[in-house]
Amino acid sequence: MQNSDNSPRDRSVTRRDFIRTSAAVTLAAAATGPVSIFAARGDELRVGLVGCGGRGTGAVTQALMATKTPVRLWAMGDLFRDMLDSSYKMLSTGAEGRYDRVEFPSLSKQMEVPEKRKFVGFDAYKKVINSGIDIVILATTPHYRPEHFEYAIRKGKHVFMEKPVAVDPVGIRRIIAAAEESKKKKLTVIAGTQRRHQNHYLEIIRRVHKGDIGEIVGGQCYWNSGAMLDWGPRNKPEWTEMERQNRRWYFYTWLCGDHIAEQHVHNLDVMLWAMGEPPVKVMGMGGRQFRTGKDYGNIWDHFAVEYEFANGARFLGMCRHNDGASHRNSERLVGVKGTTYTDESNGLMQGENAYKYDGPALNPYVQEWADLINSVRDGKGLNEGRQVAESTLTAIMGRMSAYTGRELSWDWALKASELDLSPPKYDLRLDADSLPMRPVAVPGKTKLI
């Protein structure tokens, strides 16, 4: 193990690169509403959905509603047929609003998904990508993202991929390599880190990069919410172990990356966006108190992680799933000239350059799709592949440090860690003997790999 090198060398994205990217996205989202920009060929864009759960279905609604550009759902794929059918029915009949989508009526006029373009199984993603689409939505459980993203880029498809984009450093390296290839092909890649497309976040980070709070010396970010014990389908005796774990994927580290990666990555992404670079060193802790028993897999329910950056700034990342406790989902930056505060609806700055955002509040889930579609139409090649990979690795490193009780460096995790959480094979017939649940991590005993 070689994890003592905390130097900032070879860091993939400089602060200047991040600021340049932020400026480009700011221009894309600065309009008072999503705009429609048509490609010269003037025909519709065909979208394929891989992963027909709630988030994938929500992403389809935004794809079809974000602009006046003609967009059609062309193909769908999922590991399970009932998930695909449920998604198709909802899109066809409409549904009420929730956190990531507005209420919508039937979208059937923008759907053309005959039985021959409904695919099921571990290889469904290939069939969707090869069905004649322009854009693929990758919204399966995070474990499968690297393989699906690689294939989509190899086939020259534009991509919307949900976060997190991997569950281990081996997967992150695959994402980064594919992201570099996507840039060479000038493909558009947008990630589900929607704060990057949210007006008050864009304006606050623009001012931070301009120097309004001076050099950043620290900060905090939080995703503290309810226990989520009722998430997902209940266990059924007829399920094999592989099916059970995939249907209840949120509770298994190999499938979701733990909630520090699945949700807290949003807050960590904001911190990296502000700093313009990833951390150099991580030290974390946490545990499992409320999720007890096999029904809740092997993930933890609370983390507290310190991230140190090259300039000495230290950030605390805290996330917790616990009923009956206070909720907080926000970010705070501390600079030598002031502080900022952001959450899902507010953005303000205190200090020498005090400021409070009071501009338009566009739906970021819709705006990210408007930016994606306009980029495809204009050939701009907006690309968030690398940045979401680095934010995801930041979350993964926090989990690895907390699970093992070890401090680790960015360079070691990115370049040397051999952690690969893949199962022995992908087969829905695997039973508990062939796919045993990994034990719950214990700091000081769980090995750093």
C-alpha cells in the first residue's frame, strides 16, 4: 500500500479549467427559461432509457419536456421486466410531481417504444444503445455505470448519466478513460449533478471564482435526512440472492457505493466545483446504528469525513440517515473575506461582498436537459464526465477511509487502489452461496485495498 503521497501533482483539472467550465455552463443556463436550438438537419432526437426506476423515468420526462426540440423515447431497457413495464405505464398515463419531476400528463405522443425495443437482462443496455438512438440515459444502479458508459461512448452516443458514476476506484478509472474518449469524439456528456445547472448555485460559484470571498480556507457540507428504511421492494422468498440484492440495491455497497456516494456526492460536488480541484487527503469515520439485519444489506447510516485540499483548506462532509433527527442539506464555504451558504433553494454571501440571490429559480432537473439537448444540437460537446468522476471518487474515498479507519490520499486512490466490488459473475440465478453478502465494514479490521 502506498497512500502517503499527498502532493497535488498530476491533478487532472486545474482551478482555471474548472472556472472556464463553470463559465460555459453559466452561459448555457443564464436564460430565463430553457431555449430550443435546432441542428441543421432539423430532425428529432431519439432517446434510449437504460434503468427504468424512478430516477430514470423522471429523467425521461425532463428529456421530453425540457425544450421545443422534437425528442422521442425510442427504446427502454432494465434488468427486470416489471420495472420496465411500470416505467412505460407511468410515462404513458402521467404521474404526480415529486422532488425531481413536475406533474405530467401522458407523454405517449413522444414515445415510440414497440415490444421489439423493450429489452430486459444484464445486456439490455447494449440493445438500447444499438437501437438507433442519439442520446442514452444511464440510470441503473451505480455499479453498472462504468461498463454502460464505456459502451455508449464506444458507439458514439451522447450521454446523460446519473450520479454516482461508480462504486470503487477501479470503476472510476474506467469512467475517466471513457470521458476522455468522449471529449475526443466531441460527444455531450451531462451528469445528474443538477446543482451545476441551478441558477443560484451558478451565480454564487461565479462570485466565489471571481474572488468575492477571497481564498477559501474551509467549509462544511451536509446531507442529513431520514432513515430510508422503507426504500425499495420488500424481500420475496422466490428471489435468488442476485435478484434480491439488485432489487434492493440501495442497501448494498457493491451496487450503490453507500449513501455517502449515492446522495452526499451532490454536496461534495459543490465543494470541488468551488475549489476547482479535488482534495489531496481524506480522513473519515461513521457507522451503522439504525439499519440492522440482513434486510438492510451492509451499508452504513452515518458518515463524517474531513477533506483536505492543496492550499490547506479543510472541509467537513457529513451525511446521516436517521429518523427523528434534524435534517440539513446544504453547503457552506469559508473564505478570508467572507462566507457563502447554499442549499436547494437559497444562495447568499456574507462579508465584504455581501449578496443574496433573488433571480429566476429554474428547475435544475429540466435545465440540465435543456443544456444537454442544446449542446447536442449545436455540437458544443458540453462534457461533465471527468468532473462527476472526480466528485464520485471524493465520496468513495470518504467511505473507504471511514470503513477502514485509515487516512488516504487522492493520488493513491486514483492511481493505485485495487478495490473492485464486482461480483464473481452476472447471473440472476446466483444464490447466497455464490453471492454472499459482504460483511458490514468495521474500522481497524476492514482492509484498505
